[in-house]
Amino acid sequence: MGYTYTQAAAIFLVADGLGGHPQGDVASQICLQVVTTLFHKQATPKLADAAQFLQTAMRAAHEQLLAYAAMHGLEHTPSSTLVIAILQDDQCYTAHCGDSRRYLVRGGAVLSRTVDHSVAEWKDSMLLANGQAPVSKHMLYSCLGAPRQPVIEIDTPIALEVGDRLLLCSDGLWGNVDEEQIVDSLTAYPVTEAANELLDLALLRGGAYCDNVTLIAVAWEKADNPMLA
């Protein structure tokens, strides 16, 4: 995960390299590097068209992953999810590919959440810690670095209000912490405390085989002073 900003715009990103694919950690780093580099080239000090930037940056990250695989003679391309939020002109612009999510919480409820590019497959042989209840396995149908063209979803911009909370996270968080708990934490605590609480809760519930938990939380306090964790 990462973030960077200019005097007039800020960008927040979470990328989650795919398990079972080669060099997932490399894939997530490539995604962040490509997007943040483009951001600083084009945000002078703000983006001319934030929605178009998101589309261009996502595709550039995908193409760089393909180029990396070709350069290193890899049979399978390193792949990653990616969710991006840009704050500019008192609005939130969001794009994502895969199942890393962006939540926008307002007034104690989820105002907006990205929709995962995955399907749930129930596996009776996969049991929860109590050895009784079946669990679902989410299978991605789109990610950056995939052989087919990725699905890149650009959300309608949302006008920000004082007190809004943003959360970008990997499935290691939302897969172990329900939406009600996410809302409660972001609403009740400053974002630094909320982020730590959600991280600890996800790791506790995930147990010994917990997937990686990555998140970044932002509080929109006023137009020139967002706070983040």
C-alpha cells in the first residue's frame, strides 16, 4: 500500500499480489510504482482529468506486468489486484481491479463500496476453526497481469463531506472482519486507532493461516486537511 500527494491532489493505493502466482510481491510493487510515477508526472499540481488518469494508470500497470514477465522469461505473469482512490477538488475518484476494496463511510454507514471482481465458491471440505461450518473461497475473474484484458472499474466521483472516512484494504481484512465492525471502528475512533484495531482483529480472526492484511484509512476533516493512517 502507499500514498503520495501534491498541493492539490492525493492518491491512495492498495495492491495485493495473487497467491499461487509467481512473484506476487513484485507484482504489487510494480503496480504502485507505475501509478505513483504517472501521478507525479501528471498532477501539476492536480490532474486534468482524474477519471481518465485512473483508466490510463491501471492499464499502464497491467502492461508493465506483462513486460516484466516477458523480460524475465516467465511462463506466468505476476499478477495483482489494485484499488486506487484520488482526492481532488473535494471529490473522491476510485478505480479498482480485483477484490481489494474501497469503502466510504459517512454518518455511521457505508455510503459506497467497490464491487469485487470475484465469485464465491462454497467448499464443503474447507472448514472454519470449529470444524463444522463450510466456508467460501473467492475466485478472481479479473486482475492486473492476467492473460486476458482486465476489467477496470471506474466509479462515479463522490463529493466529500467533513467527517467522511475512507478505507482501502485487501481481502485479508474484509474476509475476516464484517462490514458492521469496519463501520463501527471508523466511526468511533480516529483513523489511526481504527486502522490498528481493524488490523489486529483481522489477524486474530484469520488465525495461523491468515492471508496478508493490508489497509490504509483516511479521514476527510476539511478540504485542505485530510488525515490518514
